[in-house]
Amino acid sequence: MECNGCEFRAELYYDQECQIWVRREGDGTLTVGMTDISQSIAGKILHVRVRRPGTRRPVGKPVATIESGKWAGPVPNVFDCVIELANEDVLEDPNLLNIEPYEAWIARVRPVASVDVALKKLSTGDAAFELYRQRCLRDDIHCERGMR
């Protein structure tokens, strides 16, 4: 599915502004990444910094920061969690987030509460696509995948 060229994956979970996606893992962790919308707004991503593994990140405290040629800022965090792992591939080549935003995840985290409690704050499926579509149309966002 897509809107204005921005790819959307219905099986993932999204925050209310559709800046991040979250995927449930079989080991009780959650994988966090940037949406196609976010990578398009940011432009070519130059640097990614993920908090140290073992670091607790309460709601509102980012799990990572992203820097691009035109923007620097946090990767939003909408549930209390502990950093488990950073994606070393993305740390070495941040542009992967532009090229493949749904494969190039940023961090794996463990929710302090249960996975189900953490995911309740996010949207998925048709409800998430409607938020995604509204964001693309409201902010006139058109996506392009980055080039190497």
C-alpha cells in the first residue's frame, strides 16, 4: 500500500504521526525503524546514534537520534523500554534508512511493561493506513527512496 509514493506496510505498528514503525519479535522485543514518510522529510541521512544497550528510555525520551543534511532530531519513543541492540549496518551506513526504510531498522528494544501494553499506544492495519494517508495528504509529503 502507498500514498503519494510513500510505502506503507499494514503488518507493522505506527505512532500517531507515522514517524516510526514498530515490529513485534518472537523473543519479546520490539524493532523500531523510520517510516518512508520520515526518511523523505529528513532527506539524506548522514548519522544515526542509538542509546547504549541496557539504557532505559521512558516515554518521550528517544531511543536514537538522526542527523541529515537538513534536519537533526530524535527518533520518537511512545512506550517505556530498554535498549537491547542497535542495527550496526545502519550505524555504519545511515543512508540505508533512505534506501530501505522498512528493512533498515534502527534499534531493538524491550518494553518495560508487556509487548501488548506497549503496542496498545500504536496503530496497525487499516487504522494505521488512514493515519498515514492523512499525514501524507495534510503535509503534502511525497516519498522517494534515497540513492547511493
